[in-house]
Amino acid sequence: MNLPRPTRTTLILSLCLALLAGALGYEHHHLTKLTNSLAATADKDSLGALLIRLAKVDERLDTVDGKHLVSNDDFRSSQQALSNRIDAVQAYAKQAAGSIEELSRSVMAAEQQVLQLKASIELIDSKLEELSKSQASLPPAALPVKPSPRKKPPPPQPPPFTVIGIEYRGGERFLSVTPPGSTQLSQVNLIRPGDGVAGTVWRLKALDQQLAHFDVAGLPKTLAVSP
């Protein structure tokens, strides 16, 4: 079987790919070597720095070993001061315990007083309740009746006419009256028992020698008559 011959374009692309692959391989190899060298350099620097620090620590330890950090006198003074502080703390703790005990007794006494006061209040409440029940069972007291004030009788109203006197006509007596303030003879009105005064509710009931008895809307009225 005959294969097709590669074209010029195919050959150029194949050559470019081969060159690119070679360049990538070279760069990868170079990058790997560079990474290894950097790691080795970093390890050497770190190890050198650690050795220097260890040397300095050894020098400091040697300096400390050759000196006394605390003298015996200073140690005894510090121990005595610490002992004094411990004694003071113990005394304060003892005083605090006494105060707590005294406070506890005071609280117990106060609680006892509160209980007594509560019992007294309950006793007073029960007595008040009994008193209210006994008052409720009693009949209500009669309230005093205030006397009603007496009404004063109204002042007598003057008649709406003027009584002149008694006149006789044919052996019969008449009462002559005129309107108030009138002096004319033409306005004189003669009434006898049973007649009413014109324009008023006054009605003559009886006529005596010197008294004229009227009925005013159901109320009796008596007027004096000059002879």
C-alpha cells in the first residue's frame, strides 16, 4: 500500500515541534540544576546561622556559671520577707474568718426578727379579717334623719284690684272694686258672692260686715273692707 507523501507544510510543522520540544527539555534540565543549587546554598546558610547562635548560647552559659546570681544574705532576706508576708496573710485570713462568722450570726438574728415580724403581721391580718366579718354581720346603723327645713309661707300677694267698699242695691250687698290705681267711676265694678273679678282668678265667696272672703285658684283669701 502506498502512503501519501508528506507535504512541505507538514514537514515545517514537524520541525518546529521538534525544536520546541528540545528547547523545553533543555530549560527543564537547567531549571532543575538551578533549584538543586539554591536548595544546597540555603541549607548551608541555615546551618551556619544555627552554629553561630549555638556558640553565643555557650558563651552566655559559661559567663553565668562563673558568677553567683544570688548571695546568701540576699537569699536570707528574701526568705524572711516571704515568711513575714505569709504570717500577714494568715493573720488577715483569721480576721476575715472571724468577720464572716460574726456576719453569719447577724444574718441569723435578722432572719429571726423577720420571721417574728411576719408572724405579727399575719396575726394582725387575721384579727382585721375577723373584725371585718363581725362588722359585716351587724345590721346597718340607721342614719340620722336631718329635719327638713320648714318652708316659709310666701308673703301675701296684694289683690290685682282695689277694694273700695260695700254698697247696697235693692237690699242686696255688693262689693265695689276697681283696677289698681284707677280713680274713674266708670271703671268701678260691683260684684256679689259667687261672682269673679274680671280679668283675675279671684272669686267672691262671702261678704261680711268688714271682711270679703275670696277663692283664688282653690286657695282661700280674706280681705278687710272699710265700712
